[in-house]
Amino acid sequence: MKIKTQDYNDVTVLELQGDMDTDAVEQLKNTVTEVIGKSATGVVLDMRGTGFIDSAGLEQLLWARDYCDDNACQLKLAGLDENCEKILEITRLDNEFDCYAELAEAVKSFA
């Protein structure tokens, strides 16, 4: 998985490219920890480049949400494709995250 970061004031967007699976878990965890350590008040995971989430990826999403909550930060998801939306729905995690169809919408929601 490739992760690019972009800052919009106090909001950091993590653009994810590739599957969110066992191989990507450690990289995402390190990136989220680093971003929140730089005092971001909001994190958006841009999922437009992610087509699959396995159980380790789901666990990582929940960890990221909890880690953000514990550090006075909000986590939002943007650009989920149909497959990823279905995975969240089937696992009943779709209500655990603030999800937005468009990245700009997610970033603006922090204002």
C-alpha cells in the first residue's frame, strides 16, 4: 500500500493506494500515529484507491478511529468504492465511521 499525506490546515488527508490488508496494517498504523503526533485535529482516509479491506484492515480502521478519539482527533473516511462499502455494511461497521462520497466533502465537514 502507498500512502500520501496532504495537509489542509489542521486536517490531514491520507490518500491510500492499494488493498487494506495484513501487509498494509503496520504502515497505516505508523502513518496515523505520526500524523496525530504532529497535532492534527482531523484525519481523512481517502479510500478512492482502495478496492479491498480484509479483517486485518477492518481491525486497523477501528484502531485508527479509537486512537484518534483518544488523542482529541476525528477520523473520517472518503471515497469508498462499492466493494469497500459492502464490506463495512456486511460487518456492520458502516455506522462506526463518518463516511463521505467525496474527499472535499469530508475535509469541509471539519469546518
